[in-house]
Amino acid sequence: MTAMERRYEEPSAQAGRVQELEQIEIELLLSGVHRLYGYDFRNYALPSLKRRIWHHVHAENVRSISALQEKVLHDRGCFERFVYSLSIPVTEMFRDPGMFSAFREKVIPLLRTCPRIRIWHAGCSTGEEVYSIAILLHEEGLYDRAQLYATDMNARSLQQAKEGVYELGKMRQYTRNYMEAGGTRLFSEYYTAKYNSVVLQPYLRKNIIFAEHNLATDTSFNEFNVIFCRNVMIYFNEELRDHAHGLFYESLSQSGVLVLGSKESMQFTRHSNSYEPMDTVEKIYRKM
Ligand SMILES: C[S@@+](CC[C@H](N)C(=O)[O-])C[C@H]1O[C@@H](n2cnc3c(N)ncnc32)[C@H](O)[C@@H]1O
């Protein structure tokens, strides 16, 4: 296209070209990250991915996605910040309390029949979800025979998860969630306050293994009675979601339980016919 032709281009054609350029830059960035660091974001859902990438372009104070690509590929620190910013580590203790009361009512009776209980929290972020289940199992007298695996692709979040240290200011909300989830004790029994932080009781951590695991690139590593993967696959496109569901199906024992996030569902996934719902509102499914 000549300079003259470009000047008289229709605005809609110009917008199309800008979009195409953005698409090319994103593909090059993600392909470079995959080849150099092994992290595969190529099958993340495009709208939120784009938003996060632009957010990071501004955070790194560069002018374009191509400039971000150069920085991410040449500077490991910038790459780590990039992973952190794509990972959206938002979480809470007893998040969506209704799921925890449904779990207590419908899944705990099944777990009582198992001599050993193995649970996988895929995409555990900073650990609030796995500690909530540790509390619930402890209250039900099942924690001592349980082994919990908490994994995430984000090393920085996992480090915080291992430490089990959270902001004191969040305890009011977490206490409310705990009570709505059917908790009957004093939530403050589970932590010790220290300045502006709280430290969770060490006994809650004793049966939890924290490890890096990437749902896009790593394989199944054990067999589980329950898998939690909540608010992770909403960021994936259909292909990656199907891939993760394949991994979960393979990793669940017979009649194992899969728990999804409140906005997620088994519908339209490759494995939709492999599960029966135990609670459609709280997104608890049982492998058939
Ligand atoms: C919104 S948090 C969900 C935390 C918790 N499950 C909950 O529902 O509160 C999403 C987590 O998924 C993790 N994640 C995103 N893509 C992942 C992948 N490919 N493999 C493993 N974890 C991933 C992120 O690092 C982030 O910690």
C-alpha cells in the first residue's frame, strides 16, 4: 500500500489494520515467551489477555506490545512480573461460602468412606482456598487422613501460600464467609495476629504440599478423590479448557469429585457427559 493510499484509507479499514497489528504483536510476544521460558499463554481467552497485556505495557512504561516483547525476552525480572500480572491471583478464604456448605453436606460423607483422602487445588493462588478446606476437614475430623496438593503456575503466589500469612484487615470478611459456610467455631482460633498480619496455625499446613504446576504444559501427577479448579479456566479459551478437563478426568479416581468456580460449568466441554452434577448451583460434579 502506498503512502497516498494509506492517507485515503477508510477509517474502518484503518481500525482493522490496527487490530491486525495488535494481533500479530500479541502472537509474537506469546510465542517468544513460550519458546524462551516454556510458559504457554497462547490459549488464554483473548479479551482478558489483551487487557492484561496492555495493562503490563503501561506498568513497564513501554510504548507498544513489541517493546514489551523485547523487555520480557531480555529481562527475566520483567518476565516474572509479566507472569504475575497475567495470573490474576484474586482469592479469599471460604470464597463463595455456599460451595463450602454444599461440600460439607454432600462430599464429606463420601470422603468419610475413604481410608486416605487426596485433594488437588489446581490454581491455588495465594493459598486461601486450600487452607479453607484444611479447616473444614479438621472440623470434620478428616484432616489427619488427608493429603492436600496445592499447585499454581505462579511462583510468587505459591511462596505466599506456603507462608500462610495474610492481611489482618481481611479477617472480618473471611470470618463472615466462614460463618456463612457453616463454620461453628471462632474463626480467630485458626490464626495468630501479628501487627497488621495474621499467621495461620501451623497444624493447618502440615498435610499440604505446595508445588508449581502449569495446567497448559504439565501432566497429571497423582490420583485424587477431589479436584478443585475454581476461577482458573474462565481465563482459558475452549481448547485449553478442554485440555485441562482432560487432565482432571485422568487424575480423578472413580466417582471422584470436581469442583469449579461459580461462573464456570461443565457444559460445552469435551467431558460434559463424563460427570453427573452433585450440586449445579455450587458447581460440584462427580465423575461417572
Ligand atoms: C483467580 S485465581 C483463583 C484462586 C482460587 N482457586 C479461587 O478460586 O479463589 C486464578 C489462579 O489461577 C492460576 N493460573 C492461571 N493459569 C494457570 C495455569 N495455566 N496453570 C496453573 N495455574 C494457573 C493463576 O496463577 C491464579 O493464581
